Amino acid sequence: MSHYICSIVDAHATVHLGVHAFEKTGPQDILVNVTLTIPFSVMRKIKHLGDTVDYEPIRDFIQSWSKREHVELIEHLLHDLVDFCFSDARVAHVEASIKKTAVFSEVEAVGIGISTTRNDWQQLQGARE
């Protein structure tokens, strides 16, 4: 089956994030990557922006995190991002990652990621509640 791929690579955001005392003194920089897979069959005729999966709302969602209260676990941001991506019914698969870039001086970045289908995500949502 053919698919469209919509990607955001290394979106920079500044967020209040972390469980360590040094992470609670102020915001920190993160990098966010998102790849959406959309079946070709649901986007055959593309004539207008509305016929596509627009990456700008995803970028805006990531940037809005700078206004959030402190979040201890990076997983909360990741799960919110996946939920947001699946809010477009055409998206069949989401791959996303978030990396903190300034946690350890000897490490370029630390982070987490997920790769999930819509069906698997819905099942995981039920299991997490």
C-alpha cells in the first residue's frame, strides 16, 4: 500500500520539563521529531491545503508547550503529541521522538520515542486509563 509521509525534523522548543532539581530551575531546550503516515487512498486528489495533512498545526502544538506549567515526565509531552497527531482521522501511523539537549554534558541528547498505529494507540490508551 502506498502512503504519504508528513515529517517535522528537529523542531526546537523550550519547555519546563524534568524531575531533577536542576531541571526545575528554568526551561530547557528540546528537539521534537514527528513522522505521520497517511494512506494514499485517503488523499488521492490534492488541490488545496485542506486536502493534505498540514504540518503547521503540529508545529504550533509543539511550540505551545513553552506556555505549559512544569511537566515532570517527558512521556506526558510525547503522549499529548501522539494524541494530537491522531486527531486527524486520516493519519494511520505516528512516529515521534522528543530529546532533551542539555541534561548531561558528555551526551548530545537524551530522549524517548514511539512508533504506533492508530489501532495500537487506541488500545494502549484504554490500558493506560
